[in-house]
Amino acid sequence: MSDRMSGRKGGRRGEQLMVPRAEFESYYGRQIIKAPSWSALDIAGYFFLGGLAGAGSVLAAGAQLTGRTTTAAAMKVSSLAAISLSAAALVHDLGVPSRFPNMLRVFKPTSPMSVGSWLLAGYGSVAGAAALTSATGRLPRTGTAATATAALLGPAVASYTAVLAADTAVPAWHGAHRELPYVFVTSATAAASGMALILGPTAETAPARRAATLAAAAEAVALRAAEKRLGMVAETYHEGRAGTLLRAARLLTAAGAASGLLLGHRSRPAAVAGGLALLAGSACTRFGVFAAGVASAEDPRYTVVPQRRQQP
């Protein structure tokens, strides 16, 4: 074989590769995986409201245990309202109301959707019982048991939607499957703390103010960890609609936590403003993560390039 045919110049010393290094390309630039067909308003709202409900039940149980009865009662009603709206958003996205009851016919432990459906139904029942007994003052023992059960299920309700999203092939979600539940739980805690600041008397909100501060810091750490694991896919968390929403989320969450911690104990308007900022920040986080997922699915680079880098 001649030097020309073997791709050599001047023998072995000048050996060069004639075939260029393969670069990324897709079939006419089309996406490789199907982008989520979910409605952003319905499903990101479902994520946000479910988290608000679950974390709110934990705060309600803590408030009841420490004698903060007004805050406890308000948070129970808030959690019931949030989980009801969350379920309504899910049913609206499904399109056919009967599809949700159909998912409860069989329990599949290996299916995040099946587990989530049963969790949503079970939690909704005890959250309703906790709110109803608190509002009427009847069946106090039943109310106490329902409050405790809702608090036990609350963290799962706040995090299972992250597991559901990460179980898809969407790069920005699946690639952060370990960190995404922490992002959702910390964001939910910030939202529930904000709701407690709005609904509870100033004298009863000390635990919520501290929880908001810790949640804001933990959420920032969890998001950074997720972006580090995602590598180049983390671009979707910084660009476009997702980047705008997540930057707003960071600012609102930090401002809300600071307002609650520094001013919320002596100023009712400051507590309410801080609470509203925390709620808005949490909503922006969920909508931002949703937008990042859609963007990563629509651009084939985020599917192919990470897979190639993982190859030996």
C-alpha cells in the first residue's frame, strides 16, 4: 500500500489521519427524541402546587405540635387547596377526566406514574380530613392522625414529580435524576414557608422564617449540583425562557427569605411581601426546570453529544 493510500506523508513520522474527526449532526437538524407534549401551565403548575401542598402539610404538623394553632389551621386549608388545584391541573392536561381514575385500577411499584397517582389520591384524602376536622373542630383525634399522616406523605408528594420527570428521556431532567428531587423539595419548602408567612400571625412565623432561609440556600446548592452533573446540557438552564425564569427564581427566593428573616418578625407587610416573593420564586423554579427540559429535548445536540462522550 502506498503512502498516499495509507494517509501517510513522508513515512511514519509524517503520519496523519486523512478522515476528519466526526462532528455532531442529526437527520436534517431534527430532534431525536420527542419533546414533552405536556402543557407548561398545567404540568409545571402541577409540580408547583403539589410541592406547596406536601411541604405545607409538614409545616402544618410542626405548627400544631408547637402550639401555633392559627398557622396550623391555615396551612392545612392551604395544602388542601393546593393539592386540589394540582390534581385539577393534571386532569386538565390528561384531557379526559376518566384517565386519572383509570390509573388507580392497578398499582405498579415500578411505574413512577402509578405510584404518583396512588400517592396523590392517598395524600389528598388525609389532607382533606386534616383541613375539615381543623375547620369544624370535630373529631380531634381523627384530625391529629390525618395531620400526622399528611406530614409523613408530604415530602414524597413534593418530590415524586421530580422522579416522574427524570424517568423520561428528556436530557435536562434525566441527566439530573439524582439532584432534581432535592431541587423540588427545597423549592417546595420555600413556597410553603412563604405561604405560612402570608397566612400566619407574625408571632407564630419564626419556624417558617428559618425554614425559608434554609430552603433558599439548599435550593441554590441543589441546582448547582444538578448543573454540574448535566455538563453541557446545563446550558438549557441558563439560556432562553428557562434561564430567565431561573434567574428570577434565584432573586425572588433570596429576597423573600431575607425579607422574612430580617423584617418578618416585626412587620406584617414585610412578612407578606417576603411570602409572596418566596411563592413566586418557587413557581419560577418549576416553570424554569420545565422549560429547560423542553429546550433540551428539542435540540438534538443535548441527546447525542453527552452519549458520545460517555462512549469509551
